[in-house]
Amino acid sequence: MTMKLYGAALSPFVRKTRVVLALKGLEYESVHVDPNNPPPDYEKISPMKRIPALEVDGQYLADSAAICAYLERIQPQPALYPSDPMAYARTLWFERYIDYDIAANCTFGVFRNRIIMPLIGKTCDEDKVQHYLAEKIPPLLAYLDRELEGREYLVGDSLTIADIAMGSQMVNFRHGGECVDPQRYPNLAAHTERMHALAPFAATIEKESAFIEKVRG
Ligand SMILES: N[C@@H](CCC(=O)N[C@@H](CS)C(=O)NCC(=O)O)C(=O)O
């Protein structure tokens, strides 16, 4: 079996997928796709022209959630989805909340404005960023902070796809010049620190940060 992962370095969804591939020890080839300028035939690979997409022996999968669920089936260890039905469904809920609601605000609201806009020759709308930071993001982070009270992981007592999804979005939040405030969200701040200390996250953060520092000047 040969696998190709289509994506770009700073995408939180690509990073999430790469962390899962690394934890499961799966080999793959990386193919660079710029989401702002995908190749002309890319929609055959990813119908919405988004990254990541995975090619497996000539078949294609789009969306990090579908890809990671597939990877769990082909390499069940380490298990990143609980077997208990309720714990499994709660894991999928958190993954969805993070990939959509957290991403829409922390990554697309803050990181995209501050880092991607200047990279593609557009200006950052800092008023918009401040609105996200002051109004939209606090209740989203507060919910996860409450859910993490007295726990190391979002669901059960081991790492799941939900923790990886959150760790990945928080890399972009950090690249965007923000952090999870340990005074306001102590449980989530500790969780983020634990995620970012995992070897696949630590390695990618080091590589990406050097680039981000250059962009931020
Ligand atoms: N839910 C998708 C989100 C993927 C996504 O939005 N990727 C962004 C890059 S971070 C993208 O490809 N954007 C290009 C576009 O939407 O046209 C996933 O988990 O894979």
C-alpha cells in the first residue's frame, strides 16, 4: 500500500493528520498543495479543493476526520478512538467542535488574518482579530476548559483524535501570536502544553516556528 498526503505545512487539519500518521508509524509521501492556489485538477482528488486529501493506491479521501478514521482502521494501534459507544461519540463531538467552531475562530479568525493575509499580499484586519479574541473565542475555550477539569484528556484517560485536533488548532493560535491564557483557562492551557510536548507536535512546532518568526519579522 502506498499513501500520499496532499497538504501544506501550516494547515491545522494537515498537521492533525500528520500527527496521527506519525503516532501510528505509517509511511507516506507528502505532496505540497497550496490551498490558495490548488492545481487545476485538484478537485478530482478533493472535491471542495481543500487540504488535506489522502491518496491510497489510486483512491482518494478528503477531510481530516475521514482520513484519520481510515488510518485508525488500517493501523488500530495506538487506539485514538475509544471503544465505549458514548466515549466514542463524545470524541467525535469534540473533534467536530474543534475542527469547525474552534477552527473558524482561532485559526481562520486570528491566525489567517495575522499570518496568511500578509503572506498572500493582503492586509490583516486587526479590528476583526480583536473581536474574535474578545467576544467569540472566550466562551469556546471556557467550554473546553470546563470539560478538562480534573482530566488529562478530553475523553477517557488516554489520547484521542479530539486531543490531537485541539493541539493542532492551538499551534495555529500560537503562530498567530496568541496563547491559551493559563489564568483564565488553566485546564486547557495545561492540556495544550501536554499536546505540544508530544514528539510529533514538538518537531513540527520547531520547524514551523522558524518560518513564522520570519513572516512576523
Ligand atoms: N474540515 C476540513 C477542513 C479543511 C480546510 O478547511 N482546509 C483549508 C486549509 S487549512 C483549505 O483547504 N482551505 C481552502 C478552501 O477552503 O478553499 C478538514 O478537516 O480537512
